[in-house]
Amino acid sequence: MRVVLLGPPGAGKGTQARALEARLGGPHISTGDMLRAHVQQGTALGAQARPYMDAGELVPDSLILSMMEERLREPDAANGFLLDGFPRTREQAIALDQLLARIGQGLEAVIYLEVPPAELVRRLSGRRTCPRCARIYHVDTMPPKAPGRCDQCGEALIQRDDETPEVIRRRFEVYSGETEPVIAYYRESGRLHAVDGTTGVTNVCARVEEIVRSARPPSPTRSEAALP
Ligand code: AMP
């Protein structure tokens, strides 16, 4: 299953992708998690990406696209993947179509998780993340079993550097300016499925699974992109 999960920061893309990974097969590929791993490991890409991430800005397309091309060519992605946080610009969406067409693939479904702004702010300000395994919690609605510790690996949970009120505000502006056109791009090509993201993790997951399982198998010719 080749699936893209779209939605504003806090819509639940990461939570859903983790829940869907086991049910649908194919790795959960999160550009945000990949970039944070580069920052943690001190790679050249991490050093280039960090200032953008800390400011709530998008990392330049050229860096993201080469990282993703490499990732999507890995053997575990050959039969499917769940993309979370990518594409985030119209250029990235076109490049993804072109890349998939080149390797004879296409997207099965693009899921857009819809959540009202007030709920997004509430979710982001209470969010806590495990820096080791990237699992996500919420202080009120999804707390860990032991306060402040990851259920899975025991690591101390953190609030991400880009989850201060000022940076959250900037991430929403960037989302409106850069990522809403991605929604329009997939809507125009008839591939967008909007899902109410406020009905609870289990219900949202079941709805997304239903959509993905009933999606028509893609063919590269359905791609919007012209082959180079
Ligand atoms: P996320 O964990 O998806 O919220 O991403 C955290 C940050 O990583 C974003 O605010 C961006 O700075 C950067 N980032 C993640 N994915 C992308 C992408 N597809 N394009 C550009 N920047 C990205």
C-alpha cells in the first residue's frame, strides 16, 4: 500500500501512521523523524536542516528530495509505505509522482486528516515525544504509564524544540502557505480522501484503513507527472 498522510501539525499523522503500519504493511516514513535523527547523530544534513526546523520553516526541497529518493529506493519500501510529513510543498508532490513513475509505482491513497485549529493548538501544546523511539504522547489524552517516561523504551519524554507557542504559530503559517497547495494538487487529480481527525485514534485508524483497502490499485499512467 502506497499511502500519503496529509494534515496540519497536530492532526495525528504520526500517531495514525504508527497504528496503520502493522495493519497495512510497509514502513512508516516520517521526514520529521528522519531529520531529527540526522540532527541527533550530528550529520551534515542534520546541521543544514536544524536552523529551519528550529524556526518552524521548511527544510529546502533539494535536501528533502534527495533524502526521500534514497529512502524510497530502500528494499523495505519496494512494496509500499506510509508517508508522514512528505510531501509538504507542491514541488515535493510533483517530484514524488515523478519518482514513483520512474520506478513503475503510483500512490494508492492520499489521506487528509481534518482537525479544527483550536484542537490542533491543544494537541501540540500537550504533546510529549520520546527522543529515542519517536513515540508520541499527550499529557491529558494519551499519557505514558509512568509519568514522563516512554512506555516502549523507558526514555525520558521531551517537548520538541519546535513546540513553543511562537514556533507553533509559524508552523501553521507555513502550512497554510506551502502545504495547503499540496491538498489542492491531490484533490484536482482525484486522489484526496478527507477524514475527520477528531473521532478518536481507533475510529480514525479504522476509517483510513477502510479507504486504503478499497482504493483502486494505482498505475503509473494515473500520475500527474510527466516522465522526464
Ligand atoms: P514534523 O515532525 O513532520 O512536524 O517536521 C518537523 C520539521 O521538520 C518541520 O517543521 C520542517 O522544518 C521539517 N520537515 C519535515 N518534513 C519536511 C518536508 N517534507 N519538507 C520540508 N521540511 C520538512
